[in-house]
Amino acid sequence: MYLGIDIGTSGVKAVLVSEAGAVVATAARELALSHPAPLWSEQDPDAWVAAAIGAIDDLASRQPREVAQVRGIGLSGQMHGATLLGENGRPLRPAILWNDGRSQAECVALERRCPSLHTITGNLAMPGFTAPKLLWVARHEPEIFDRVAKVLLPKAYVRYRLTGEMVEDMSDASGTLWLDVGLRRWSALLLHATGLDLHHMPRLVEGSEVSAVLAPDYARRWGMQKDVVVAGGAGDNAASAIGLGAIAPGDAFLSLGTSGVLFRATDRFAPAPASVVHAFCHALPGLWHQMGVMLSAAASLAWLSGVMETPAAALLAPLGERVDGPSPIKFLPYLDGERTPHNDAAASGAFVGLRGATGRSQIVQAVLEGVAFAARDNLAVLSAASGPIAEVDLVGGGSRSPLWAQICADVLGIPVHRVEEGEVGAALGAARLARLAATGEVPADVCTRSRRLATFMPRASVASAYDESYRRWRALYPALKESVK
């Protein structure tokens, strides 16, 4: 048995996976976000640990025999979160998360200090990344910055608490702006540009390598053997790719989680920073990947659900499984700013085209289409960077909706596939990495492609209407950006 734990933004998921590769059981715990000021997004690092332990406790109580057979544990996690530890290994402040937009000025300063940043990291400096957050802390909370002994990402902090070891994998480290992504090692030059040194960083391993061994107290707590290994693991999107079997150059998926991601595996470091495409290490040696990132995907539907005080499923139900054409309403899904292609932490969401006769279903459809249009923006820049993407698997919470899958197919103009275990892809990927670390098997034998449950083809009958709707939607961001200056 192998255990995968995904440290997400809205919750922690744990999956128990058999030797045959089947998901035997799952458990989850919710997490709370804090927004103490505009553009700020923070979490308590100890809440991640408590949620992870609680989820495993749940599995151990329901499946004690299976949990006792666990040979390896893998970790997946939300990327970029700055978890600042003092000399005693305790957090100095709440973690600053991936969707925090406070450090725009620090991004400008970092690019000025280090002109080679794009070449080394393959990415622009953006507020979501970790390094600008440290510059912000140095400027606004110098007494905390002076006490920083280690900077960990969310899953690395959970690993530390479970094993006593401070270790990070290449894929998650790629999102810090401190990694030389092509060479897969920390860059002393970039660390110095943020007032840090190599000793502030955890040890690096590949995602499929052994990073540590589970602490004896936890092994006893869960009835496990004393030599359970913990794999390097992966950032959430690279872990989802492992769960989907997206390990060959060109393999692609679209994730509709809290954030949205269009992901493509590559066999080389292929930076395209000018178009705000991310170029990161994959979770396996010798592989990299490109990503376009939307900061609010399923989060947009969750927001609407909260505002309307109606469960998301009830909002979607009246629309059925397909619509005959675009909503007359346009929605910009920039509730937390946007990365690809705008790199604008101050971007804001908007509805355009509302009238007295506008109904709830038109608004709901507009939200789904707004996210799909943002995905089309990402498809355009990834295609320009490294060639066209012919099809995508769909994962994340949004993959539950056949309606959303069909809208994505119609808007993107390519087949979209719903896949088995699409909602636990990152945790499943973490479990697969745990297996690779424990057994040394060949990745291709473990990271097999997920079974496709349904394929949604773009419909010629609505193609021209969606093309025109997308053209009008694209004009909104620059117009509204200018109007709110």
C-alpha cells in the first residue's frame, strides 16, 4: 500500500493506493484561508499538519489493515507558499500563499536586482512566487526577516513535521524563483538577491526519490512499520500529471481546481517568460513542464455559490449537461488577480452585459465560460511557445461537471476528456511517487494513463458563436483595466 497526501488551499486530501494502483480509500479535511488586508492571502502552517494527521487518522481508523501495509508516503502541495521558520523550527508568521498579491513592487525590485532571473528560472517575477514575498517581509516586517532560519513550501513543512527532515523536490522548488530550473539546483545568485543564502533552503531531491523516513511516533500511531519512506513528492500540478500518467513530452491536462492550470510535459527546459508561461521541473528526473496559470477557476464558481447562498450543484442543475451557445453575459474570473497571460495581481473580476431580464442561469453560465475563456488564453500562449496542444484531460473539482467539460471543449476547440480519479489526481500522483521511492520501479510502469470516462468534442454548431464571444471577452480586460486606473 502507498499513501498520497495533497496539501491544498481549501483542504487536505489523503488517498490509500493498492499495489494494483487502485484507490482503496480517501479522506479529507477542510482548511480556512485568511485575508487580513486587500490582496493578502495567508494560512496557519500548523493547520496543514493538523489536517494531514487528521486525514490519516481517519484512514487508519477505517482501514487499519491496509494502512498497516503502507510502504511509502508521498506529498503533494499548493505551490509558492512562504513558510518562514525560526531557529527552533517553528513558524514565525502565517504562511503567505500563492494567491497573495501584495508583493508587486518587490517583483519589480527583484528583476532590477537580478537581470538574469528570466534566464535562470525561466519565469517572470510575479507576486505569487516565493522570492518576492521574502523581499516584502524584509521591507515591512524586518524583525521577522532577521529571524528567518529556513524557508519551506507548504508540503515541505508538513514533511518536516512528519519526519524531522527539511527537504524539497524539484517541481515545487521551481516555483520559488530561487531554483536554477535548467540545472535543477538552488541558485546562490538569486538567493543573495533576496537577502538569503543556501543555508536558508531545504535539501533538494527528485520527486521519486526517498527524502526521509516517517517518524517512529507517527508510524506507531498509524500501525505502520518503522521504515516507511517519504518520497520527494511534487507541487500540486506536477503531482496531478503523475496521477494522470502525463509523463511523455506533449502530454497535457487542464485543471479546474481552486486555481486553473493548463499543463504540458516537456523533455527539456523550455522557458517562455515573455508570455507569462511558467517553465518548471517535472516530478521525475530529466523532465520539465510548461504551465499557464489562472488564479481563480473553480474558486469563481465557489464564490458565486457563496454570494447566491446556493450550492454549486444546485446552480448548475438547471443548465443541464450542455448549452446551445454562449451566455449574453461576460465574466472576468480575476477574483484574485491573474497570472497567465496578464501578470496582474491587481486585476479584478467583473460581470458585463447585465440587464433587468438577466436570469441566474445566464450568470452561472457566464462564470463557467469566463474560466473557459481564460483557459483559451492559456492555450494560445502555450501553443505559441511550443506548438499546438491537440487534446487535454480534465481534472480538479470542476471536472465533476459534464456541462463545464463541454463548454471547455467548445471554447478551446479541442477534445476534453474526463478521467477516472480526476478529483484526487494530485494525491494519487503523490502515492505513485511514494511507490517509486519505495520500490525503485520504472516510472512508465507505475505512472500509467488514467482511464478516460467520457470525451467531449467541440461542436461545430456553436464554434463560431464561441469564437465571437471570446473575441469580445478578450477586449474587456484592457478596457476595464484602463477604466479603473
